[in-house]
Amino acid sequence: MGCKDCCSNCLQCLFGYTSPVQLVINNKRVGVLFRLIQLLIIAYVAVYVCWFMRAYQDTDSVISSVSTKVKGNILTNSSIGGVHVWDVSEYVIPPQGESSFFVLTNMILTPNQTQSKCPEIPDELTKCESDSDCKEGLNEVHGNGVQTGQCVQYSDAIKTCEVQAWCPLENDTIIPQPAILGAAEDFTVLIKNNIQYPKFRFKKRNILHHINSTYLKSCTFDHITDPHCPVFRLGDIVTEAGEDFSDMALKGGIIGIFIDWSCDLDFPEHFCFPKYSFSRLDNKNPENNVAPGYNFRFAKYFKDNENSETRTLIKAFGIRFDVIVFGKAGKFNIVPTIVNLGATLAFLSLVNPVCDWFMLTFMKDRDYYAKHKFIHINQKDDTVPLVSKSNQCIL
């Protein structure tokens, strides 16, 4: 064979087309298995991939900003504080919250504290019998001041080490019951939430288009009757979280307000709206009830007629509300559609090998099928060539 013939045969192989031989098997068991696997793959792609996961869409995560405004007033009358009207600037800390705000529900007041000397609160470390049991200058981490080295009378039966501190000292062992500001459950909070999906240039807020000022002053959120109102009653929030407000108000806690902005932007804009849910976030475990609730201390300072500094110490118990915004938006995009369509076709290409394996492994006539499925060619035997010698190509 000359070089010219060899090159001609190679060109025929290079630009030739080979079509696989299809073996048609009229067997109901194999046919049912073949269609069943095809149906399962198509159902998986159509239901889970396309409908549930929306794999034909491009996605983006929400960017959010939140501001809150609480409203309400409470009248209290206690032996320590007397008659007092509490407004927003006193029971909401800070008064204008953002994604988190604290509402005061209970407290321990220690009024008229001044910088002076007084006996320490009794415990194992502060009780004493004589001055030798006290160490001048000692500053206990859990104490209320700096020891003076003197052992003084705390009560008729108890002596404790004297401390330089804000006196009289706070005694927080007795928590007022019921909660002093338990009526805070009737307060309302307006939550203003602005969100955007930058990839899709989509912006919206939870005060929807149909909400005007008149409606906003009178509406209160309800899952059934008014699910789009951004004004929430605090008692309803705690109830929706599965808690009792009067119990939670005693020692405080943390409530999560969840705003879900998951949207399908293939639909019109008015179908994208927030969905609210509520849950208690702090640990409430009766078997491990160490340091329960939520509290902190702050003080109000003033000066008397003699220009001496005096303060009222407040141990505040209350409920902290955390507004947590999350969501994901999707919109049709040709790239993920093509990718997932290709994956579907790849899955379908696996059906034939599975059916072949079933046919050649479990069928009674598997040897007969194998005889027609596989053609064994002896390369030394010229009687059954795969291609004629004149057309052989070496690539």
C-alpha cells in the first residue's frame, strides 16, 4: 500500500461517522424497568430540581436594614419609687432601637446611694468576727466595694467586713412579683425594614404599597386577619413564641422576631412580601436554670442641695427583642437552566447501562442476550473483519 492510499484511508476515518448498533429487546420486564427509571429521573428533575429547588433560577441573598419604635405608657405606685409614669425614654433602652431593642419589665431599685462606708452583703467571704478577718484594700470581684479592714455590724446577729462603696448596697435577692412593669405586654412596636437584592436591582420595604398613615395608626399584626401590618403588640409576640408574658417579665429573656423575605422574582413584585415568625432565643432549661433571664444595671445620677452626688441604682429585668432578617430571591437565568438541563440528559444516559446490567445479570436468557450484545472479533481471522483491510486506519 502506497502513501497515497494510506493518507486516503486516514482521511476517510477522520471525516467518517460511526453509528452504534441498537439491540431492540421485546421483553416486558426490561421495558418496564427502562421506563420506570426514566420516569423517576424526569420526576426528580421536574419536582425537586425545578419546582422545589428552582434550579433554573439565579439567586441572591437579602441585604437589610431595620429600625424600631416602641410606644406605650405605664403608671406604677411602689413603696420605694412612689407614683411614677413610665414613658418610652425610660423603659426602652435605647429609646430608638435598631435591629435589637430592650423593654424594661421588672426592676430592683436602690435609691439615694452615696459614696460612703457600709457593711458588705453577707456571704461566706464577707462574714467576720473581728477586724483581723477583713483585709484593708481588698477588692473582691463579686463584691460591692473595697474593704476598709473594719468588721462592723450588719444586723443584730451578723457582722460583715466594711466596704467603701455606693451605700446603701443593693440587695437583689428578692425579685418583685408580679413584675412592676408587667403591663408592658400592651406596648406596641413599629418595625421598619428595608431590603434589597442587588443582583436583581430589587428594593422593597415591609410597609407595603397599600399601607397609609391612617391604617398604620390603627392596625396590629395578626397572622390571619392582618399578616402585613408592621405594628406588633409585645404580648402577642411573646405568645406567638410559645411563652407567657407575665412569667417572662419577672426575670426577662430574649425573643427573636424573624422576617423572611424569600421571593420568586419571576412573579410580579406584589407577590414578594415579608413573612413573620417568633421564637424565644435564650436558654430555658428547667434542669439547668443557672443565671436565667436577661438583666443589667444602670444608674440615674443627681446632686442634692449640698452639691453631693447621689444616684438611684436600677437592676433592670426585661425582654430583648432581636429582629433577624433573612431570605433568598431567585429569577430565571439561561445559564443555570442549561447546566441543569445538561445534568438531566446525563442522568438519562445512565438508564441504558442500568438496564443492560439488569438484563445480563438477572434475566433467564442472559446468555442469549449477551451473544447478540457483544460481538467478539478475532483479529487474525479475515473471514469476519470489522472493516476491510483496504479501509483500515491506524490513529
